[in-house]
Amino acid sequence: MTCGSITGEETERLNATTATFSYRWMTDWESCVGLDSIMATLRGRACSSDNLEVQLVQQIALVRTDKPGLPVLKGTLQSPTSGAFSYNTGVIDISSDTAPAAYVRWGVAYRHTSGQAQASGDVGLEVAFTRCGEVVEAGSWQIDTSTTSVRYLPIGEWLPALLVNKVKLAAICTNLSGPIQWRLVMRTAAPDKEEPGAWSNVTDINAPYGAGEINTGDLSVSLGANMWVQFGLAYNLSSAGTGQASISAALGVRRG
């Protein structure tokens, strides 16, 4: 389980043609699991004038990267002096942004000063981030039942409980028919995985779930002195009938 990384520097020639921010995304999407803080550097060179205005921008996606949220400015607005600038944001706590989300990326917001001519420059961005967590399972599962009794489906391998304080599930539930409902559950073993305890609900005030896009956010789990933990899905009918659904999900865990 890693506890940090850096994106590497990306530099592009940006041409600010309006006084309204445009956005250039300069990093890949990163998993939000365990990602709490960032520090970014912005560098500008060969700027055509000191009217160029540049700022770090961030975007999160709750479940799907093709349906992201709105861009959010971070750090402080920068402008060149004599055609250049160099800026370090310092440490920025973004845990309130990443806790309920699945993915995050960063880029540059740029414009020219209001009332001034357009401006351009070579702008570089590099972002370091702390992350003590990882996606441990991703896949698709089909659930179907004809009973109100709860059934259980493991969705990941056994994990050392020492590495798990919180869990997050980002999922898309489609093709749902009937009154089927589902939620995240767990079971523990100490010490023998061949003799696990009973499944229990992971505390989640929004569960149970139905169709649509779901992100549980960071859910705290208490594992006691157990050596192992495994996560799964519990599902049943809320009333008589039959039901089925397809669930595509990514499961992440974090320490701390």
C-alpha cells in the first residue's frame, strides 16, 4: 500500500484569448482512495506578456470519469513578471473533496487580465500527493434472487485487517428489475480464513442501494483483533417477487 506519489511535470503552450478561465487538464485521473493532500508547482516561461493569469484547478468524479464534477480552483492566482513565474502551493488538504469521490485530476486554469490583450506562455504543472490506500478489487457481478432472505457475495480477497481502517465502494448498478436491494458487507477471521465470522453490514446511512451510480464515500470499519477482513455484497428483495441487477464496482481500502 503506497503512501504518496508525484505526477511528473507536464508543460504546454497556453494561449489565453479571453478574460474568462479556460482549463487544460495536465494529469491523468488518480484514485481518490486514501488521497488526502497535495502540493503543486506551477512554472511559466516565455510568457508573451504579464497579463497572463494562471491558477491550479482540480476536478473530481464521484463514480465515472466521463461524468466529472465542476472544476474547482486551488491555490493562488499567478501572473508572470518579465515573462516568467514560479509558484509552489504549499500543502493543500483536499480530503473533503476526495472522501466522497472515486477519481481526481489536476490542471491549469488560465485567462488574460480583464481589459487587456490576449496572452500566452509555456506553463508547467507538477503535483505531489499523499495517498495511503489503494483499489483492491474491481469487477462486475450479477445478482438475482426470489426471496427476502439476505444472500451474500464476496467481491474481493481476504485482506490483512492491520491495513484497513476505512473502505470505499464506487459502483454502477444497471439492468435492475424487481424490488431487489443491496449493500456493502464484511466478515472477519482471527486467525483462520477457513473459519470466518458471520457477514455483517458496513455502517452506511445511505444503504441499502438500488439502481444508479453509487459512491459510499469513506466508511469506517472496526475490526478488533482479527487478522483478516473480506468485503462483499449483501442482497435481497424488499418485498415478494423476483429481482436481478448488474453491478460494476471498484473497492478501495485505506489506513488512517
